[in-house]
Amino acid sequence: MFRIAALLALLTTPVLAETTLYPAPNGMADARVLTVYSSLDGPLARPMIQAFQARNTDIAVSYEDLQTVDIYDRVVAETDAGQPTADFAFSSSMDLQVKLANDGYAQASNVALSSSWPKWANWRNTAYALTYEPAVFIYHKPSFAGREPPATRAELIAYLQANVDAIHGRIGTYDIDRSGVGFMFLSRDQEQFSDLWTLVGAMGAAGVKLYSTTSAIVERVASGQFVFGYNILGSYAAEAASRSPDLGIVLPKDYTIVTSRIGLVPKAAAQPELGRAFLEFFMSAEGQAIMAEQLQIAALNPAVPGANTAAAMQQALGGQLRPTPVSPGLMVYLDQVKRTRLIARWNDALIQ
């Protein structure tokens, strides 16, 4: 049912994608083209693509910047229609990526680092976690002058209830009905936090604004239009904070959900060998170092030095971090009945 709905949605509703073409560095007009569907914002992806092309000068790259749900829908619909699809799919929505792999829409990719990659981050050499990204609180520093921002969910509830009028309409988080990563974060919250619905109700009373993209929330908090953002992808926040001194970041002390962007080569990839080459570069020490240093996304490859790595974060924070394993268990909330119920409860709590 889910696949049929996705196919019909694709056939009846145009998917808006921002496509950037990177010509082959060697100037060949008839160069092979690597097609990438990705939820990583185009400007952030540029250093990785350019470094890959520096090692593969005969390859052009067509980079399509899509919402996570649209990546899933495109791969499913194009495959089911007997058409070629992306050579590489890279998405922050772990559940949808694992569903692609579990349902046969991805192919095994045995690359150089497959056997040594962390076991929780590799599902059958088909779906690979390539990043290590905490879900953080973000806040506007001048708005918290003279006081500490909330550092736990219980503290956030107290802050929202005590300041409901002063901050009304100045809180942001994901719209779980439109954001795949937002839905997954809420699903994990429901497993980890017994007072979740009190928190959602407090955000609703404070006039929380909902968005499908991380950048929309981060930009508003950095500018002071918003005072606080909940469950925000830490990589985007860190990159923005490097440019915006008024943007503060908190790794929640009660627990910090850690998510990963998953890369895979679709079964119907037009040129799967190019997809595997890009995957291998993503996993390499060079590619992971670019992520850590230029994209501000923590690296998983243990050969990458520095603080912005999974190893360094685990050593510093230990049990506070709750990484999400790449496994079919991620698909539990993609069940349409459970999904509908969770969204309905979310909407009811916001309204009440």
C-alpha cells in the first residue's frame, strides 16, 4: 500500500528538486554522469563532490537536492516503472533508507571498508551509515543573556510553561508529517522520554512553528526571530554556528539521539559502479575528513583525527549518546496505522 501511494504521488505531483550539474573536470562533453539523490543541502555537498571529481576527473555529477520523503518516493516509483534511478541515494531519514534496502530497492555494495565499518552502521553491505549526528537544542544567545538555556527536556518543559506568552510563536521544530527525519526523532523520543506529550503540549501552547527543513529553523534562531529550536540536526547547527556567533547549541543532558545519514546504491541505478565509487569515497579517510572539517558533520571512519568524530564524541559523552542502529527495527513507525496514530497524537497534543 505504501509503495502504491508513493508511485501515485510521484505520477500526479511534480517533485521539486534543486539540480546542480558538475561537469567532468577533464572537460569531456560525453563524460559518464553520476546521479545523486540527496537530502544534504547542495552548498554543503559541494566540497565532497569536488574532492571526488578531483580523483575521478572523467566523471560528471548531477546532484539533486530533495526532501527525504521525495528521495524514497523517486527511487520506488522509478524502479517500479522499470526506469533507471539514482546511482547513489543519501538521506538523513534512516527509516526510509532502511525500508528501501529491506524491500529490495537497493543492491549490495562490497567496497574496501565494508568489513571494517562499525557493525551497527552497516546493514548487509547494502545500507551504510556514513555520519554521526546528534539531535540538539539550539538557542538564540542574546535571548538567554544572564540565564542558562534548557539542557534537558524537563528543563525545556519548565521554560516553555514559565515563558509561554513572552516566547509565543518563537519556537521551531520539524513538521513530522512532512519531515522524515523529524518523524524519526519523535519516534525515538517516544521510546526514550516518558513525559514526551507534556513537552509537545507545552510547545503547542507556546505557538511552535513547524518546518520540513533544518535550515529554515536554524536561520530563524540564528537571526533572533526564534529563541529556541528542538531536536535539530547538529551538523547543520554546527555549520551555522561557525558563521553566526549568536547561535548556541546544547547536546541534551538527559539523552542525545544520534542519527546518521545513510548511503546506498539503488537496485535500478543507471550506473551502479559510479554509485559504489562515490560510496567508497564517502567512507574513505579523505571523504570523512572533508565531512568533519568542512561540512561540520562528525566522521565515522576511525582513521579521521580530531574532535568532530564519533570516537571523540563517544569518549567525551559516553552513555548520554543514543546512536540509532541501521536495522529493520527502524521501520516500525513506517507502518501506516502506527504512523497515522502517532501523527494524530502529535497534532492533538499541539492543539491541546
